[in-house]
Amino acid sequence: MAANFLIRQTPQGWELTVESARKGLVHCEDRDVAVNIGKAAAKRRGVGLIMQEDQDGSEPALGFTESLAA
């Protein structure tokens, strides 16, 4: 089974990675750019996209999960 893509907020901006990977694939300063790249990549691979954002400096929370299987 293919791993989902994960977008997470970092101090430097936004990072797109494969859910099980330690290292990011793409780093973006703009959230919308990261989401658009993540959606395209997930749709192409037929996997989900998970968004992880900080909530007012607290622990990161999962924002949404979107299944983009063709």
C-alpha cells in the first residue's frame, strides 16, 4: 500500500513529505503553494493528503485528510 503525503508547518514554512519519511520532499513559504503541490502529487499517486498545522503555538493538529484517488 502506498504511503500518503503529509504537509506540515515548520518554522521555515511548509514541508511536503511522504507520511513515513523523515526528510521533506519540498519546502514552501506559502501554504497554498504547498497544498496545490501536495494535491497534485497525491492525486497522481492515488493516495491521501494529510495537513498538519500549528494551532496558536500549541502542538500540531491534523487539519484535513483528503483522498485523491483517481
